Amino acid sequence: MRIEPIRAAGGRPAHIRHDDDLIAAKGVSVVMARQLVLQNIDLAIPKGSFVSLIGPSGCGKSTLLKVLAGLVNPTSGSVSIAGLSPVEAARKRMIGLVFQDANLLPWKNAVDNASMLLGIADKSLSRAELRARGQEMLELVGLGDSAHKRPNELSGGMRQRVAIARALALDPAVLLMDEPFGALDAITRDSMGQSLLEIWQRTGKTIVLVTHSIDEAIHLSRHVHVLGIKPGRITESLDIGLPYPRDLSVTEDPEFVRLVVQLRTMLRASHQPGGAS
Amino acid sequence: MSDQPFTNLSEPRLASNWAAATSSWLPAVILLLATIAAWEAVVRIFAISAFIIPAPSEIAQSLVAQWATLMQATLVTAGEILFGFLVSVVVGVAIALVIVRFDWLGRALYPLVVLFQNVPKVALAPIFILWFGYGLAPKIGLILVIAFFPVTLSMLAGMQSVDRSLLSLMNSVGASPTQILFRIRVPHSLPNLMAGTKIAATLSVIGAIVGEFAGASDGLGYVIQFASTQLDTALVFAALLLVSVLGIAFYYAAEILERIVVPWAPKFSQA
């Protein structure tokens, strides 16, 4: 079956699969409460890339992320992560999840929170091994000296760092992040984004980021997919050609500014309901 | 002292600390003392008979005169309260765990628990006496049926208010329902459970007294009932005072327990 390609702005069509694709979604549609939430999503995410999903509220970008994570079953279509179903991939600790709320356990300190999921996923690890792994991950996210603090002693940004450490402790192939910095102030948000870039470059993880922020999407990602509403679908895809490593000074680059304008235009168009297709 | 200027430096701060500390409880103490004084005055001025309203001084005299009897009764009642309270917490927690862990059983059990809550449980006291006799058992039974419900309800509320995305995280790594229950839901419910436990502590006092009213040969409830048949109203009030002291003691014991069990709860994190 041939599907009309959605032409990426500066590169290959978004859905065409390569051997190095880690995640491939084919014809994914999701119906919830008689509403078509996602329509015929084709998405290929190359191994080691940093991909953002951006779109207006209600476009189903969070639902798409949940489909990739195996938390929502698509009504039709399929998703494969390195040849496995998302649920199988999650059981093999290939998926790390980070949500807008850090969801730390208030009765555990940072290091025990960081290793909590790993402890459930791998029952063979001793308490000392879990602690060591948690500590290692806290150091990776820049919280090495806060290991014994409880969540109520940490700032919002620090809590989100622990949540990232908790996801990374599983050593997943892909990090799926649903507006992880959405509840943080602008300055914290910038520094969290920069830290995430550094973590990405150090670990070589594949990262899929759901975001509302145009600047964040361009600052961090290699590819941006724009989702439209009614029904949720990928309307445009944009390759971000800015070279890595990037820091916050990239936001002053003329190319960055041009991409912001281009992405904003795409987003505006995505607010128009798509109707039947 | 004018020749010791430096020692005065800290005094204003000390004084204001003391003022801040006393100003929080001083109004309540003043009102209490004023009420007692007014009570004493009214009873004396209008020469009200001691078996209708005894003066505070008469209650104090009765307290001193009957001290040994009252202390013995207090110990008996305190034992009933403590035992009944512990049984209520254990049973209340067990019911909550069963409701959450076993979905089918929970759907069968929960409506019945709520239905049972509407039974006027004080009215069960005579039946319990009939079934269990005059000893400790009917009091424990009565405390249990009165006090388990806030424990169950508060723990259920805590276990069911776990954030969905946290459950998603757990499910994604293949956590079993039992793991989610004991690693997430139960610890998450502890602040709620401790709040329910404080209510249960207060209700346990009521349960014990009602149980003793219905049939007992000992305890403060028995003293109250016996003294009222003798028209010894001062002794009734003296026993009531001790019941109140027991209630306050159990409430604060539960509060101290709360601080030990859930030091991480939002309520204490600011301290």
C-alpha cells in the first residue's frame, strides 16, 4: 500500500524507513471516546536522533508519545521499536519515560528515586548496586551532591533532573519525554534544555520530546514534526540543520531566527482543522 | 542594670519570643479559667444543688477523695481504648488493602462497608453484651465497629489518589499489581491513613465509654453510670474530666505517631 509521502521541509519524507530507524510508526490511528485523536501517523525516528513533536493543544502529541511508549494501543496501524512492539520494548527496559510532573516518591531520597524503576525492572540487583547506579545517574544529570535530599527539599528543576536520572537508570535506547520542562520557569527551562542536550550527546540516546515551545524544539532537536488538530496528524516536518554541539547562543543565530519564523508559520497552519483526508 | 549594658541586648528578643509563644495559648487559658470562675460563682450565688450542677471545687474534692478508684477505672478504660484502637487500625487497613488489591472482592465489599456505616452502632452495644458478655470483648467489638471506618476510608482515598503517570511509569517496566500496591500505593496512603487514625483514636474513646455504659463492672463509663444512679454528680464530672484527658492523650499520641511515620508529608516539610 502506498501512502502519499508527507514531504519534510529540508530532507527526506518523514515516514520513509531507513535501516538505522529505531522507531517506526506506520498508519497509526487512535480513536478514544468516539473521537479520532490520531489519524494515519507515519513516523520514522532514526537511532540516536533528537526529535521533537510540536503542535497545538489537543493535537494528540501526548497520545502519540503514549502510543510509542506502549501505554496506549493504536486502534489501527503499528509501531515497532527496534523490531519489537512498544510493550515488549518497555519490558526490555528500552524505553525511558519522563512526564511534565516529576512524580517522585516523597518518602524516598533522590538516589533511591533515581533507582526505583530499575529496581522493579531488574530484581536481581542488590540495594547497593541500585544505589551505585542511582548515584551515577544523579551525577550525569548534575545532582551528584543532592543524593540524600528528599523531593520536598529539591526545586522543580532539580526534581525533573531526578526524573530524567530515573529514566536513564534503565539504560533505555529511547527517552520519551512529554513536556518535561512545561512547569518550569523560563530560565530553569533553558538550562534544563541545555543539560538535556549534553546528556544526549554523552549517552547517545534517542530522544523524542513533546513540547509546546518553538524555541525549545529548535534549540534541541535535529528533526521537528508538527502535528495539526482535528484530527491529530503530522502536517509538516522540519529538519534543524544547526550544527551540534549547540548552546544557548544558538538562539541568536540568523538560521535559528529563520527556523523560528518557519516553524511558527507551520504551527499557525496546523491550528486549522484538517477535515477528511 | 545600667552598668551591664550588653546583657540587655538579647532581652527584647527573648521577651518577644515568650510573648509570641504565650499569645497563641494565653487567650484559651484565660477563657477556660474565666469559665471555671463563673461556674463556681453561679453555683454558689444561686445555691444550686450539688447533684444538679456541682461547683468546680466540689468536682476537685471528689476527684481527690475518689482518686484511687478513679485511677483504677481510668487504667481499665485506657486499656480498652488502646486495644480496641489497635484492632480497629489493623482491621481497617486490612479491609482497605483487600478492596484495592482484589478488584472483584473490593466491588463486593465496599458497598457493604458503606452500608454498615449507616447502622447506628451505639445501638449495637446491648447486642454485643448479649453475645460477648460483660468482659473486654464487647468493648473491643464496639470500638472496632465505630472506629475502623475512618481508617479504611482514609487509606482507600490515599491509595486511590496515586498519580496516573506514576502508574504508567510502573506499568511500563512491568511492575506487578502487588508491587504497585506495596511500593507505591501503601506508602502514598500513609499521610491519609494517619489522619484517619487520629479520628479513630477519638472514636475509640467514645466506643469504650458506650461499651461500659451498656454493661460493665469497671472503667470510667461504669463509674459515670454508677455515680449518676447515686446522684453523685460531682463524681460523674470528675470521671468525665478523666475521659476527656484520655481522649486528648490518645489524640496527641496519634499525632506523635504521625510525625514518626510520615515525616516527609507536606504538612511537616516546612518545619
